[in-house]
Amino acid sequence: MSWQKVGVPILAMAIFLVLWELLVWANGWPNYKMASPSDLWPAFWKFKHLFVSMGWDTLWRTVVGLLLAVVVGVGLGMVMGFSRVMRDALYPLLVGFNAIPKATVVPIVALMFVGAHDFNTVLIAFMISFFPIAVSVSIGLSTLEPEYRDILRSLGASRVTIFWKIALPKTLPEFFGALKVAVTLAFIGTNLMEIVSPHGRGLGALFDSGKTNSDYPLMFAVLIALAFLGIVLYYVVVALEKVFAGWAERSPT
Amino acid sequence: MSEPLIEIKGVKHAYQTQAGPLPVLDGLDLSVPEGGFAAVVGPSGCGKSTLTRLVAGLMKPDQGEVWLHGQLVKGPKATVGMAFQNPVLLEWRSILKNVMLPLEIVPTKLSKRQQEDRARKLLALVGLEGFEDKRPSELSGGMRQRASLCRSLVHQPEVLILDEPFGALDAFTREDLWQTMHRLKAEEPFTGVLITHDLRESIFLADEVVVLSGRPAHTQYVMDVHLKGPRDLEHLYTPESAEALNILRHQIQIAQGRAPVEEAAQ
Ligand SMILES: Nc1ncnc2c1ncn2[C@@H]1O[C@H](COP(=O)(O)OP(=O)(O)OP(=O)(O)O)[C@@H](O)[C@H]1O
Ligand SMILES: [Mg+2]
């Protein structure tokens, strides 16, 4: 990790905040139109305990939803990747399911499982994020060059061995590509549930209470907190990718 | 009296395609004695790769039989080693670990230490000493193909099947690898089938060249190569070689249906 890798993003962030502050100041916008960075810090400080506990709620439900999406997505992807028939059967269903705007699903889920807030939130995070994982794994597996299979199969290796030794590792770069999309989606899903069907938990609920109390700096502070969590989650995935699929990265020459 | 190690008798095979069955092999015979090395040449798309898949037990022929070492081939066997035009090395493994891959599948009596020693010895033999810990992406095409050859031999297969392994290499690298093949064969005796498009390659490497007809393919012509054992590249420029190449080229033209009528009628 070089100075450049850490320094440049931080510098970019600082420049962004300064420009934002200047924009608000130059236009003389009031708080309810656009809060400025200097208003945010007091808002954070005032509600710091809430930010920590609500942030944690949002975080763990997103992560659980995402893990569920990984398990189900990889499972579906394997089924579709290895069987042509299953691919033909499941693809239209999945595409249709994915096309339904999740905002419309939220009230339905909230009605179906009344009171099970954690479960509902995790469910939405899962539903919104498993699709890219399933698709990428199925494509990765079904486009495996036959020679790769044949070098092991000609030695009498079982399908399971071929999957573990070749198909799975070879699909990892695609999988992590999809996971980067999925982690952002899961995060959106969690907040969708928290905002559309508020139940007093998570950053989405904090946003909602800011709205009710016309506390505009709080609302903006929540947005920043969300962005921060989103960045953290994304880079956790990037770090995992480095560990498990770092070999796919070509040195820039 | 030693029986042939590889024996293919009257093999017929058709692929089921959307446009109906596509006959690919029709009455193919081939036999290779123990320690022999046969080259198979034929027009593009005539069924050479199909033949390798049958010998490797990856597919069953519709008709006819494939025998290896006196046993009827019914499925994949650990006594076969394969290499293709595409070296298919696993990018996430070092070269050494790539070469050792078959030993993870095939039952072996070697200890981990011995397995590694064997892989290192093979790599040294093909001139890849010092590259054991590199990733495949750090090697040139010719070097990758060398590693792929090591992998196909590491479990000491009785039968080596090579499907155009040098087809994608430039002429100089290819000639280097031909000599590497002779070195390998001297150190690690194997019985092999080499599919190739290159007639010079076929007479330089093999003891016997088999010409397949166009699709559906049968054995059209078999030539004994009189040179035995390791050869020098100069051997390719002798009058005998020129004559052998001429005959083979003519046979390929017949297989392609391009030979002048009066000649083909002979
Ligand atoms: N799995 C398959 N399904 C249907 N047809 C196939 C299949 N594999 C090969 N074929 C067809 O069978 C014929 C022979 O294929 P094969 O790959 O054995 O030829 P080849 O002699 O190796 O060709 P080349 O010299 O180009 O490598 C080709 O016409 C090909 O299109
Ligand atoms: Mg072929």
C-alpha cells in the first residue's frame, strides 16, 4: 500500500467537501435546501450514539442479506452453469423476478411477515442482490473451455473434483465482479426497507426521523454515513478479491 | 511377440447435431506398438480431435473398439496423459503446482517430496529450470506449452495424447520444441499419438505417420518413417525426407479431394 493509494482518495474527498461548502456558501442556500459540510459535524455529534447503533443495524442486516445472496446465488449459478435444461428453465424466471422494482415488493413483504423487521430487511437485501451473482457464476461455469475439463476428466477425476480444482477458482474473478455490484445493491435494499417501511431501526429510520423533525443537517449527515458504510463494504469486497482472485490481476505493463 | 499398446479397430462415430447425425469417423484403424510414436495428419475438421477423445476414454465410439494395453477402453483412465494446442494452465497456480496437478488426481505411491522432485526434474528437462514458482501469465507461449507437456507426463502415463500441441507456436519455437520432444522421449519413454497439421513435424517426431481421409474419416494411408530414435533438424532436408514429405502432401490432397484426377486414379 503506497502513500499514493491512500493519499489521493483522501485528498479528492477533501477537495469535494471544500467545493460543496463553497457552493452552498456562494449561493447562500438555507439548510433545508442544501446543508453544508460544516453543518454536518454538529449533526453527527448530537446523534453520535444513534449513528453508531443505527449504522450497526444497517450494516449487519446488509451483510447477512448479502451472505444469503452469495449462498443462493452461487447455488443457482451452479445449477444453471452445469445444466442446459435448468438454465433454459430458470433464466426467464430470474430475469422476470429481477425486473420487478423492489420498492413495490417492500410493502408486500412487510405485510407478509408483520413485525419481523430484521427478517424483512434481510430478505429485501437478499432479493435485490442475488441476481448478478447467480448470472455471473452460471456464465463462468458454462463458458469453461472444454479442454480445462478434459485435462482432469481424462485422468478419471469426478465432477466434484473438477468443480473444486478448476471450475470454482476459474469463476472467482467473475464472482467478485458480481459481488461488487451485489454489495451495493444489498445496501440499497436494506435502506429501502428501512425508509419505505420504517420501524425505528437502521440508518434509513434515522433519515426518516430527520425528515419528520425537519432536521435537514441530520438527513444529510445520514446520507454521508450511508456513503461511508457503502465505501467500507465495497472495499472489504475488493480486499477479499485481492486475497482469493488476485492472480487474475495482470501487472500493468 | 508384443501386442500393440494402442489398438483402434473399425471405429465409427457420429455427433448428434441439430441438423441430424454428423458422421465423423468411419472405419478408422490405428495401432501403435509399445514405445512407438504415431503422428496423425488429415484435413481440417476430419475428426482428429474426436479420435483423441475416444482414445482418452472421454467418449465412447458408436461402433468399433479402442484397446489400451490389452484392455478395452470404457472410460477415462489414469494411465493417459493429454496436451492440447491451448496449454490450459491454471492461472492461479505456479508452474510447479500446474505440473503437479495430475498427481493430485491419480493415485500415486510418491511422497509429496518425491512428487515435487519429479515435477522439477521434468521442468529442468524441458528447459524451464528457474521458472517453477512463476505464474503461467509470466511465461511465453512456447514456455507454457513446455510446462503443459511436463504436466501430461508427470504421472508417467502409458499413453501420451498430443492434439496439435505446437500448432499455435512460431516456426523457430516449434522446432525447439520438436527437439525437446526427442529429449523427453529418451528420458521418459512413452507411447504416443500426435495430432498435427505439420507434415515436417510428423516425420521429424513420429515412427509412423497415419493419413486420415476427409470427413467421415477412415485410415487412408500409413507411412513408416525410417529414421529411428533422436534426429537432427538436418534430417528434414535430406532427399529421403523430401520424398516422404511429397508422398504425404499428395495423400493429404487426395484426402481433401483436391488431387488431380489422373494421379488420384493410380
Ligand atoms: N461436440 C460436437 N458436437 C457436434 N459436432 C462436433 C463436435 N465436436 C466436433 N464436431 C464436428 O466434428 C467434426 C470433426 O471435429 P474434430 O474436432 O474431431 O476435427 P479435427 O480433425 O480435430 O479438426 P481440426 O483439424 O480443425 O482440429 C467437425 O466437423 C466438427 O464440427
Ligand atoms: Mg482438432
